[in-house]
Amino acid sequence: MGDIDQVLSSFRPGARIYIQGAIGEPLILRELLAADPAVVAGVTITSCFLPGMNEFDYAGLHPDARAVTFLLPTGMRPSFEAGRVRVRPLPYSQIAAALSVDPPFDLAIFQVTPPGANGLCSFGPCADFPGLVWPRAKRNVAFVNPGLPRPLRGATIPYDALDVAVPWDGAMIAGTEGPPSAELDAIAGFIAPLIPDGAAIQTGIGGAPAAVVARLTDRRGLVVRSGMVTEGYRQLHQAGALDAKADHVTGLAYGSMDFVQWACKRFTFADATVTHGAAVLASTPGLHCLNSALEVDLFGQANLEWRNGRLASGLGGAPDFAAAARRSIGGRAVLALPSSAKAGAVSRIVARLDARTVSIPRDDTDLVVTEFGVADLRGTSLDERAEALIAVAHPDQRQALEDAWRDIRRKM
């Protein structure tokens, strides 16, 4: 066992420290470090912090603190602008690869369940990266939380492998889902008929994918192969839509505590080499991947990271799933987004991306869906895909897009 002082004394100048992210982030650590910010001086903290879940700015605690992340939560932007946060722009599969070969961390900090009869502690409903980090870390510290749900099948760490184990009975990060907007409901209405019985499904973060899940309750034999599951998956189970004999796989469960406890009884929780691994996913027949985008251009290229020229997030797992779905027999890579922002004044179908980088290339985009329909880009020519995308843009923006495409076409 151990105590708080042992945790804080492990923060030393020059140390590289990993903190479990997503819903596995130990919330008590925020309180401890905020109360004694001097301990992070000279320390570099690394994690896959997710926007909306992990908004605490560890690098903002001290001028000499540093952080490394793979996506950029809004709460970390001040430190990013100050040069104290490094963003490594990697999709999930490459994050897993990097954490497996990067120099070992001096310290890794997790949230785990108490040990079972076999002496193993579970990382709970958040298995994305901890199982890849702890075997290589020089020291492992865990907050042992009896309230953390324990999956029947998931990543574990031997209690004896913990250098410091601190008892902590606290809340985990939880999420809620509100009703979809009229736009998202319309988008879901177009996507749902595209998902056949027996499909393997993945849904990313965002209102559109969640709205689609709620529309699939009349399917049968669905198999889950998703980096994350949310509340709607329980509805699929209750409606009999999920294959009762299949091994449903995810990396984390995000929602209410009641939902997370249910998910721990139904899903296998695997690390990102499994949930996002190219070989595993591409060999999954009928893989239908549903993800969101900030904007898509008339070539079919997608931007997931930039808003108004500023970094707003990161790649996440969408590029991995899009590429895999394109290579899956019977699979489809679907990007869903409202056609516009600001009541139609700003089109999210654009002539050409003005973003700094392309998040998903045109050859990994099958279908683009807005509230105005489905643009099927498979096998299309340059002109055909531009025409299909203009047809699902907001009506107020179509003429401008047509004019822009004519200008682009003349200069080709």
C-alpha cells in the first residue's frame, strides 16, 4: 500500500510521467497537484487526453511543467499557446505503437480496481493504453478505487507490480447524452438503412454517430468493434440487435455509471492495438465505421482537427477505422456532419480544405452524409464526387460551391 506523500514525492524534475487518460484519469490527482503545484516543476506529463473528458491543464500548474498529448482539449489551449504542451498528431493505432517503443516512463499513474482472488487489478472500463504502458514503466502507481467497475474481460495489472497503491474511493469521469438535434436526427435517418443485419459497427465521438446507434434497434446480429461505446449500445442489446454469441470488443465505455457497469458485463475491453489495429479491423467482414468531421471538401478529403485555422482537437481513431472499413469485405467508411454552421451561413462542405492538414484522405472516404442526403463517393470520378457532395451541401451554399468547382476544374 502507499499514501499520497509517496505519490507526490515521485514527481521530480526531469521525470517523464504517464497519466491514464479518458475516463481512467484519476480525478484526485488534479486536486493533489493543484494544491501543491511546485511538484510538477520540471516534469513532463504524457497522456491521451480527450477533449470533453480530460480538460484539466496539468502544464498550466507551473511555468516549468510540460505536457505531451495526442489531441488538444480546450482546457489545455493556454499552455499549448505558451509552448508548454506538445501535440503529437497520431491516430490511435500509431499512439499505441509509439507508447510501445518510446523510452520507458519514469512513472506511470493509473486508476485500478482492488485486486481479485487472482491478485490482478483491472483498469476498469478504460483499456485503451494502460496495458501497453505499465510493463515498460520504471515505477507504477495506482489509485485503488473500489467503486471502479471491473469488466469480466479486460486489461489488468498484478497488484504486486504496483510500487505504490493508494486507496481512493472517488467518482470516475462520466458522460451524458442529450436528444439529437433535428439535423442529427435527419442524418441518422439516412445512415441507418445503410447498416445491414450482421454488420460489425464502430461509432466515434459526436452526436451523429450516437443518433445512428439509436436507429438500429430493429437490426439483428450486429457485432461491436468500436474504440468506445456509449449509452445507445445498451438499447441495441435490449432490443435484441446485438449478436448474443459474438465477442463484442471496445476500448472504453463512456456514459452514466449505470451504463458503464452494464457494459462491463457485456463487452471485452481491449487495448488500442486490438480496437484500432489495421490487421484486426480490416479482416473484420462487414465493418461499418461511423465518424464525424468538421468539414469535407469536394475531393472527399476530411478535416477533423482544425476550426477557423486553429487546432481544435486531434486525429483520434477515425483515420484508423476509415482505412479499415474501406478494406473490409462488405465494409463502409461513413463520415457524418451537419451541412453547415451558424444557421446555414458557413458551409461544412467546402470547395477545398483550408485546414493546415488533411485528417482523412479522399481514398478512405466512402460515404459523406448530411441532413440533406448521402454522397456515395465509391468509384466516382473527380467531377462525380464533387457533384455528389454539392448535392448534400446546404441549399444556400450550393451555387457558391458549383462556381468554386468550375474554377478549380479550369485550373486542373
